[in-house]
Amino acid sequence: MPLYVKDPEVDRMAEQLSRLNGVSKTEAVRRALRRELDQVETPSEFVERGLAFTRALIARGNPAEARPVDKAWIDSLYEDD
């Protein structure tokens, strides 16, 4: 199925990328789309680090020792000792 680009700015960017990389406009668009898809589909290092941190916190938790989070507990966070 063909892709028709009617936006002059998009056409200009594809032309510029094509010229800079020495490839056809089709190849320039293909590479740009592939890079974008790879970036979106592959979790970043920060996401992986965040997930590892969350997993470590969950592993350290002990539900048997958990206390309820109620108004009194929240208020205690703001009390001066």
C-alpha cells in the first residue's frame, strides 16, 4: 500500500535526510521510522532501572508487618519532634 505525504515540511525533511545520508527518500523514511519504532518498542535504560528498583522494593517488603496508611499516620509525617 503506497504512502502519500502531502505535508511540504515532511517532504522537505525527508529530502534533507535523504541527501545527508546519501539514500533515496524512501530509504530515509524507512530508516527514520525503524529508529522511531525501535525506540518506542525497546524500553530505555531508565525504564529498566526503574523496574529493577521497583522489583527490589517489592522483594524487601513484608506484608505481615505492614501497617495501614490512615489519616493519623499521614499526619504524623508532618509533626515536629
